[in-house]
Amino acid sequence: MDKLISLVVPCFNEQETISLFFETVEKIKPKLRGYQVEYYFINDGSSDNTLNILRKLHEDHKQSVHYVSFSRNFGKEAALYAGLRSATGDYVAVMDVDLQDPPEQLVDMLAGIEDEGYDIVGTRRKDRKGEPILRSFFSNMFYKVINKISDTQFLSGVRDFRLMTRQVVNSILKMSEYNRFSKGLFSWVGFNTKYLEYSNRDRVAGTTSWSFWGLFKYSLDGIVNFSEKPLALASYTGLFSFLVSVIAIIFIICRKLFFGGSVNGWASLISIILFIGGLQLFCIGIVGRYVGNIYLEVKHRPVYIVQEEK
Ligand code: UDP
Ligand code: MG
């Protein structure tokens, strides 16, 4: 049997890019050491012509092009999960359809696995050229924070684009959690990983589906999913303000005993009450994020729903 590489490609409203992507990959196929390539496109509830394009592509290349189409938009993480579950290759690559992940690199990735013995060859942007400054700033902040508080390693600029051995893919599939933060899952499973570096490039067509707010929420998800430190932070702040109040009470009692009482200080009292109240809500909020995640996990809902599959 031929050796096989599966490409897992999530697509959300990507009608402009799919054909370009397919043609580009087909061109580099001969360089892949005799490996067959199979495609698993995941249509993540696109509202444009994406599904029809995928159907057509499958009709033209019945052997090599497959697709899974979701009943609605479940997000890239769900799409990746569906793709990894369907893929049958000896090696599996995860890549974006917008050609921001240069398919030429598959050749070097394959060399990394077969010649140098790595289990995963990933990619890392060495710059953030063409990215809004504010976005870069917050990205860098995110990596600083999460690496401080999580036991899982997060390297800045690492993309999802990677080639993995079957063993790695199976390990990732064993993690059946509902809250799937792929960057974390890929790193959590371990294995020998090599990163190829390249300069950032823009999408060939279409627009990114990430808003600034979306990215912000995504980074909070990452933190909640891969660190319990915020919970500890909540209890430490509670402990700290408790100790401060004990000292304050002792101070007030002593003052009353030795100097007699005074009834002013209404404004300071109100601010302290507001301060403590705010702190409590903040800490409950942190706990709430974790409880919410537990709630989602125990419902055991499927990560995605397939409407059509070929
Ligand atoms: N994507 C998806 N579901 C979504 C959002 C994005 O499957 O809800 C896909 C999208 O089609 C693309 C990849 O994920 O192939 C990366 O998306 P995008 O280019 O918008 O993100 P960026 O490269 O800007 O981080
Ligand atoms: Mg992109």
C-alpha cells in the first residue's frame, strides 16, 4: 500500500480560497517522496458557496478529496477535531485554506519527521508583519501570561500548521474534552517537536474571521483550559483582604479603647465596601468561568454535528 499523508483543512466561508489552495498543494505533491495525499476539508457551517465547491472537488477527485460538512458553525477547533478523526494517513497535517500556511513547507516537514526523527514538525512565525500593532501587543501579552501560569508550554507565534505522525494524532484524539483549545492540546501531548520558522504572510483572498473581541475571548479560554492559577489567585486575594481587615479591626478596637471613638469616615467606609464587593464579584467570576466549563463538559454534547460527509 502507498504511504499516505492526510491534510486536514478547516473552511469557513472560504469560497475564494479553496481552489487556489488545492492547486497549490497539487503542484508540490510530486516532491513528497511518493506519498499519496488525501484531503479532508471541513465545512464549518459556511454561509457562502464553500460546500458546493467542496462537492464539486470531490466529484472530480473521488479518491483523494473528502469533506465533512457541519450543520452550523462550530468553530475551527471543532473542525480540526472532526478532520483528525476522519483522517486515515500515516502522517497528518493540519493547515489553513487561505495559504497563510505555505504548503511548500510540507516537504521540509516530511524531512523533519523521516530524516531527523521528529514526531511533530510545526511552524512558527518569526515576525508579525502585516498584523495590527494592538493585536501583536495583546498576543505577546497573552503568551507572557499563559506561560507564567500554565504547566503546558506555549511558544509565541506557533501556528496550527503542523505535520504529525499517526501516534501523535491518536494521542490527540484520546483527549475527548468538549472545550478544545488546540494550541494547548497539541503542546500538552508532548513528543519531539521541531519548529520551522517563516515570515508572516497575508491570506491570498477572503478575510479573516477573527475579530479582536473573538481573539480576546479565545485567549481567556486558553487560560481557563490550561491553568488553574486564576482560581488560586482568587483565593489568595480573598486571604489577603481578610488579613488586612483583621489588622484594621485590631487597630480600630485599640483606638476606641485608648483614644475614644469618632464617627466620621463615611466616605472611606463606602469605598471599602465597594472595593470588597467588587473583589468578591471578580473572584466569583473567575470561579464561574471554571464552573461554566465543567457544566459544558458534563453535558457531554457532541463537539460538532455532521450534516454531510463524503
Ligand atoms: N475557520 C473555521 N471555522 C471558524 C473560523 C475559521 O474553520 O469558525 C478556518 C478558516 O476557514 C481558515 C482557518 O480556520 O481555514 C483560519 O482562519 P482565519 O484565516 O480566519 O484565521 P487567521 O489566519 O486570521 O488566524
Ligand atoms: Mg488565516
